[in-house]
Amino acid sequence: MSNTNFDPSEVARRVREDDAEDLFVLDVRNKDDYEEWRIADSENVPIYDELLEYDYSGLEDNLDELPEDEEIAVVCVGGVTSARAAEFLREHGYDAKSVEDGMNGWGRVHREYEVDDVDGVVQIVRPGTGCVSYLVHDGDEALVVDPSQYVDQYLNAADDRDLDIVGVADTHAHADHVSGARRLAGELDVPYYLHEDDTGELNEVSKIEDGETLTVGDRDVDVIYTPGHTPGSVSFEVDDALLSGDTLFLRSVGRPDLEDSSEDAVREAAGQLFDSLDRVTDLGDAKVVLPGHFSDEEIRPLATELGALRSETDNELVGYVEDGDQEAFVETIVESLSDEPANYNEIKQINWGKEQPGGDTEALELGPNNCAAN
């Protein structure tokens, strides 16, 4: 971090931890961009177009709204207009710095958390995109689950713990982000695990199926086939934990419309998802659910015992599963689907091996997490 810039990772740490009260995040992007995707608890002064023209009048009009006793992290799209705004604020006595690479940099941040209730599982969270991946380890071996395209994050996480990555798995063919699983497995010459129904045109895949067991050190990772979000979705049972992918989130479930958005297809996939959830929610109240996505949940790591998740009202759809009400479950999903993830068709084509990733893969996945059913 330079004297005039904030590293996005530092902002991610600060907004989650105790010293968040000493950091004020000022977003200078246009209002529509801010409302679609933003850093939690940030404030918006929509002066992006003005700053492009070196017009600081809008910022000057809002100086009285900015804290004089806190650091100010100014964010824009790519770090250009925020740098101009931060310099202007420093000239007026504020302790302001620009977030390096703006929201583009924010989308690349990864944060690691040890899962207290489950030994040997590291949760890796991307706060900017809502994506969650995992490093499951035992002895000196590790399995990476649902990695992002930023594979160095997982190589470094393994190196920091003196672990050898012996396998890489995707719980499904992702639609919201470009998977790094094939690349990571290829670089390390280890198996890439994926269910056959989600392999598309991929060749170098170790196809997994329901009931199969992967081994990491002396630890078993059991495959549970949980279709619905995609035809080949799986969850992984690891001792007292369930890595639920996009089948089960803490406050929702995975949307079933990204393979085929026709109403008949969505209803059929939602029915499959209901059956999958009925299966995994029967694993026992002490099972710790570790999801593949989050929205705005503040707990870290993202982990909830299945019993608590079933008894709380935050996850309406799980409530329908508990009641055996498949009709209400399906109708709620059909009626409440939000906008699809940005560029999801192109991302799916890459993850299926039908298109080669180009130079814009980082930009493809930037934006809010829209993988939940409601």
C-alpha cells in the first residue's frame, strides 16, 4: 500500500474487522453502478462523470458529509477517478487514499478463514463477488474445491501450510465465475474432479459419481449427488462438514434456471433441487454447512450447523423442504428469480470447455452474486 493508495485486500480486512469504524469507504461511481454492486457499508457520491472532466464541484459540495477523523478509502471503477478525488480531498485536509484498481481490484480480493468447528478446512472468500472456495487437508495433502481463476491464491495457501495439492474439484460447472480448477490441476498434474453431467466438452476430467469417496491424506471426502442447480451438481461430505456448493446456501438455495430458463425446465430442475435438499438436510443437526456462495451475511467463516439453519426462518426454501411442501418450494423459486449473473452464458461455455478463455476473463465475472434462487 503506497501513501496514496489502499490495497483492496486491506480494505476487505478493514471493513470486516474491528477497525472498520476508522475507515470510511467513499464510492464515486455513477448511482446505477453503485446500486448494482458495491462494497458493504460504503457511501455513494455519484460524481464519476464529473471527475473524468477534472470537475471537482460535486465533491466540494459534499465535503461537509465526509468524516474528518477517519481514513477515507475512495473507490471507482478502475482507480483513476478515485485517485483524482483522493488527491483533492487530501488538499482539503482529509486523510484520503484511492483503492487501487477500484472495483476491478475489489473483485480479485480473496480472504482466508480457518473453520473453527471443522479441522483441516480453510475457507477462501471473495468478498467482492460472493464466491467461496475451500482447501481441505489432512497430513501434508490437500484438495482444492471450487477454485477461482486466480490459482496463485490456492498455491500460496497450500505453501503457507506445507501442503501438497493432490486434487482439484468443482462442485458443478459454474455460471458466475471462471473456474480455475482445470488450470490448477493441469499445472500440478493432479486429477480434476467433476460430475459427468456437468463436463460439457471437457476431456481431462476425472468423473465422479454419487457415493464415490476421494481421499486426502487419511481423510475421506464423500461425494453426494445433488442435482438441481445444475444437472451435475454435487456436495462433498467431509467429517462433520458439508461443502454444499451451490445446492444449499445459508439463507437460500442455488437457482435452477441457468441451464434452461423455460418455465417447464425450471420447474423440473427445482423439483430435482427439492429432492437433493431433502437428502442433505437429513444428514444430522451437527453437520456444518459450508456454502459455495454468500450474499450479505456478515459471519466469517460462512458456516452454520444444519440444525440451526433448519430451525431459523432466514432460509424460507429450506423451511418448505422441512415441511415436505415441494409445490410451495417450486412456486417460490419460479416467482422470485432475480437477474442472472453477468455474462453467465459465456462463462458457462468456458467452464464447459466449449470456448477458450480470452483476455477479458477477469472482467466477465465482475458484479454482484446472483446465484441464489431468491
